[in-house]
Amino acid sequence: MNKHHFTKRNRISVFESLGGIDFGQVKAELELWPDGTEGYLTLHKVGKSKSPEELGYYYGVILPEAFEAFKDDGRFNLGVHVRGVSVTMPISRTAIDILLKARYGAWQG
């Protein structure tokens, strides 16, 4: 499998700009496949993946504790406002997971 390195620039949507990727090269490789061939492209962030221990700590300690804290506070809905987008959703582990990841992403820039 060929890898096509790119650097996302200026925090623009991936669908709007993948700086540095050569779409002509991708197209040329895909044209080598016979008609009717099905496949997919995978884009992933280059860098260190989270270890099983890190994921276990997040899902086994952080997420349940945050969920219980919101429940103990008497909240039934969660309002999330990140980068100009507001969403209200019922309190759930999924909602708390989204909140924590959105806030972390906003904090990271």
C-alpha cells in the first residue's frame, strides 16, 4: 500500500485542503485498478497512538467519574459550545465523552 503524506494547513477542513498531497499521483494509482474494484482511502494522523493503558484509564476512570459528577450535580441535559457550535443533549456517557474530547481538542488548538 502506498502512503501519501500530507500536512493539513491553516486548520481548514480536510475536504477543502490537504496541503502537499499529490492528487494526480493518487488518481494515477487508482486508474491501475480494474473497473468495478471497490476500495477505500484511509487518512490518519501521524504520531503516537494512545496505549491500551491510557485508553483504559480514560474509559475506566476519567469518563465514569465525569459522568457521575454531572449526574450528582443534578443535570439532565448537557450544553456544549465549542468553536461557535452549540448542542444540547441528554446526559449520557457518550455525551460526556463528546464533551471531554471537544474541550480537549479546543484546548489543544
